[in-house]
Amino acid sequence: MTEADRGDAPVSVAGLTKHFRRHRGERVAAVDDVSLDVGRGEMVVILGPSGCGKTTLLRCVAGLEVPTGGEIRSNGRVVSSAERGVHVPPERRGFGMMFQSYAVWPHMSVRRNVGYPLAVRRRPRAEIAARVERILDVVGIGHLAGEYPAQLSGGQQQRVALARCLVADPDVILFDEPLSNVDAKIREELRVELLTMQQRIGFAGVFVTHDQEEATAIADRVVVMKDGRVAQVGDPREVYRAPASRFVAGFLGVVNEWVGTLREPDGADRSVRVVSTDVGDIRVAAGNVPEGAGPGDTVAVIARPEDVGVSATAPGNGSNGWPATLTTETFRGPYIEHFLDVKGHRVRSRGAGRDRLREGQAVFVVTEPADLRVLAAKEAAR
């Protein structure tokens, strides 16, 4: 995003910091120097483990927390600045927000719940009625307008909460793990509906979750957080296929990992590098080795399970292959998951599994150099 785009972005966060004090007076940085821009119509998902600062960051953007430092802008307007002493209250920021709890009022009908944001703005009754009817149809619950929350399922209450966010046509909707309280099937359906509505209506979204599958399913960009800082930002495919660190690789899905010593390849082929590990030498495409990594460095080689093959016969030249023993085969519906033992190291593989293998069978683990990545073995200190 260019400087000009950043100036009128729906949300622009610069150098945001939020400190809390523990009961003994110790200062803890829940959010530590975070900068982030959200473009128009973009869904940005903030992902990370419990305690990483993602919810605190969202609450700072919403105006529910007062940052210790940094600045937040919305469409070029400063809504929070610790240095200038600016803190625009939540109701004047123009953001919609969906909470983890549905936060629908039990004494109000669906119609009144959804129309409440317009009522407090003193919009004309005819306008409120028309907009409520339209948005209820958009989220697929027009037939429930006269019902009360106690008469609705969890998924229907979630749609009420979303409709209430959308009725005032906000530029930005903030989502605080809104799908965590519904069962897996409904959650899948709501993800699809949410993404469809976001693309149709065009609002920008900031979505907090700890669910990696949810993040990759709905995000235009994923922001992975660790210890209050941003560990990596990027397209979901980029972050999954090219993680910046071992933490990101391990958090965003399952990963196989081998730690070893980087060395130059034998012979004249400079398209690959070699890492010597306990399971043997691993050939990695040179383009998947970070710049600055040199011979003798301790590094980690990572491979996603879907990039690990299992073969009853030894692989051909150019592939990595190690003798292994199949310890477990698990049917997972769309794929077969294999757990293998390679010199005492457990390796995980996922594939179509057209050839039925026996537990205890001697096989080969096969990987291609282009599917492997090398990362620094030691995470950078904060």
C-alpha cells in the first residue's frame, strides 16, 4: 500500500503499543509496535495463539482500549493518538463490531435488534424499516424478523448480530472470534456466507481468530502475531507455503521439521543446497534457502505433510528418499494420513493413498527439493 493509499485507508495503524500493569507493577506489552493497513473491501485476519495480543489490538482499533502509544486513522481521520491525546469513542468511529458472544438483546425482536443502531442515530422510522428488511434478506433471516433470540439457533443469532453490524453501512466491521460458539457444520456455512456478503457489499473487515483453517478460508491477508508483535503478514497461500519463521510454519498448519547443518552441494549443481540431518542429507532448492544463510549454519528444513510422499519403492534421482517404517495409517475422508518412522524421527504424510499399505511395512519417504524450505533454526529474540 502506497503512502497515498494509506492516508485514506479504512483502517491504518502505525506503531501501536498497549501496555498493561500486572498486580506487582510490572509493565507488560500486550501490543508492541504494530503497524497495519486495511484496504477498501479487504478482509484482514489477525491470527495467533492465546495471549499474543490479537484481541487487544482489535479492541484498540474499536476504541474499547486506550493505546499507550502509536496512532490509528480511519479514512485519513485520526481516531486515536497517544502523542496528541486523541481518543475518539467507539460509537463515533463508524465501525461495526461482532463479538464472540452474540450480544443480541433477549427482550428485543430480531427486527428491533437489527434496527437498534439506526434508532440510536434517530433515523426516520420508514428508513429503519426498509433498511432492516433489506439487510435481513441479505443475511437470509427475513422470515425471522418477529422472533426473539431465545427462539433462534446459535447460527441464526449469529446472523442477527451480523445484520446489526451491516445495517448502518459501515466502512469497516471488526470481528472478535465471532464463529467460535457454533458447531463445525454451521461454522463452515457461516464462513462461506460471511465471505460472500463481504465480497458483495464491499466492506473492509478485521477478523480475529485462533483457528488457522478459518483464517486461510476467509482472509485476503493474514497477520500472524506472536508475543504482541507481527510475525508475518501476507496472502494466506504465501504465509502457508513460505513461512518466515519456524513459529509461523508450526502455527499455520502441520509441518515436518528436520534440524541440521547447511552445506554446499556435491558437484557443480548450484540449483540445490544440502542440509545434513539425522535422517540423512536433504536436498533443497537453492531458491528456498534464505539469503545470507551459509555453509556451517544450523538451519531447519520444513515440509508440509501434503508434500511428503510414501512409496513402496526407492525414488529416482533428484528426489530425497529415506527408508522408513509405516507406523500408522489413518483414513481422513478426502485424504489418507500416514505416520512414519525414519531413524527414530516421526514423519507425517498426507495424500490420496491409492495404494493400501500395511502398518509395519518398510517403505520410502519421498520429498522433492522444490517443496522444501530452509529456515533459521533459532527464532530471533524479541
